[in-house]
Amino acid sequence: MAHNPALSEDELKQFDAFGFVLRRQTFVASEVAAFIDALEAVCAQWLGHPPRAADTVWERSCAESHPTLMKLLCDDRVFLPVVEILGEDFLWVGSEGMWGFEEKLANHHWHADGGWIPEQMSPHRLKVMLYLDRQDRDTGALRIMPGSHRSPYHDALLPCNDEHAKPGTPSFFGLPGQELPGLAIETEPGDLVFFNNWLFHSVYGKIHPRRSLVLQYGGAPKTEAHRVAMRLNGDKLDPHEALIASGDPHIQQMVERTQRALASLQGS
């Protein structure tokens, strides 16, 4: 377990330079077991039965759907690093829960998530990844292009987004995706990955079981260009009713900020 929930100065520099930071064994085995039980309970609600080997779940509002998972949002091991990366005015974007995968997505090719604008000072988009099964390079580990959250490297990799969307087996600069020079972030259950989802990233060779939780955050908009970019994705800022009803002060403040930002974007 990480002894200090706050990020060190070196970790913050790592995130700024490379776009990610990995915290080993943030959660102990008993906590991971509780997260798996909670995720299974949420998936059972969605499926109408306990998840089976052939079932696939990939749904939003997962953490908001179970009290054990919702506590992650106010756990200092998550909350403090998010504040340090995004600032105290950060916004909540939403969560996802994944159980298994469709075989056609065993390889999730190189791409960067939407919303990026070519400004060094644009607000970060942050994903916090909690993989509940071991992830190795060739069995589903998150791969990234370190530093690709910034221009001009990001711009040079934009053709990957077009290839990613093509059917079949795409080619990236004449190479199979597995051969592109990137970093595989191999993890054990209990590790926590913070990464800027403007990084170009991919996954290759997923295996079962594959269970994970994703918490998504955004930096508060600082310029009109930021507001325009966020306006295009404004529906993602609508907090779940369970968060609105929460009595936790961290969650209450986060919800209020996010609702104000959403109202401002809709009214402008």
C-alpha cells in the first residue's frame, strides 16, 4: 500500500512530462476482493443474473451504482492525487465498469480519446484505472505513448485515430499496432494508474477474466477554447443521482462544481 496518499513532487513531474503515474499496491487484497464483489453485484443488476464466463459488461455510472465503489471517489488515495493533478476545481466526468470483453475488442488499437485541443495549458482529462486482474504486456495491459498528450508529438500521431476506426487489422505507420514503440503499464490487482486520456493508448491480447473500474475527471475550463471543447461533451458532466444524494463533503463539492460548469456550458 502507498504510505502517503498524496503524490510526491517526482510523481507530479512524471505525470506532467509523460502523461501518467503508476502507484503500486495502493489497495490491499481484502479491498480488491470487496471491489470485485461490488462490481459483480452491479453487473448482476444490469444483466439480471450473476455474470457468467460468456457475459460482457461495459457500462457507465458503475462506481455511482454501489456504495463500496462510490467510496473510491472520496478515498484520499484517489481524491488527493486527482486534486494535485487537476486542481481543487476539478470536475466529475463519470465512471465505467468492465467485466469481460467482446472478442472483437481483444485488441483495442492505438487512439487518443476526444476533447483534446492544441494548447499546452488546456485542462487535463484524467482517467484513474483500477484493474482487478493482473495485466501483462501481451495479455491486456494498457499501452501508452509517453508524452503524446502534448504537441507536436500528439499531432504526429493523429493518423492513428483514423486507423483505429477502420475495420479489420489496421496498420500504424506501416506497422502492426503491437509493434509500435510504446510503454506497457503492467499491473497487479491493487495498483492504480492515473493517466491523461489525451495520450495515445491501446490494449493488445486481452484474456479472461478481465475486470476493471474507470474513474474519469476533467480540469475546469480556463479559456473559451476550453469551454467550446467541453460544450461538445457537456452531457458527460451530468452527475448521477447517487452522487447528488451523497452526504460526503468531497463528493458534494465535486457535484456542485460540475453542475455549475454544466449549467454554464448549456447557458452560453
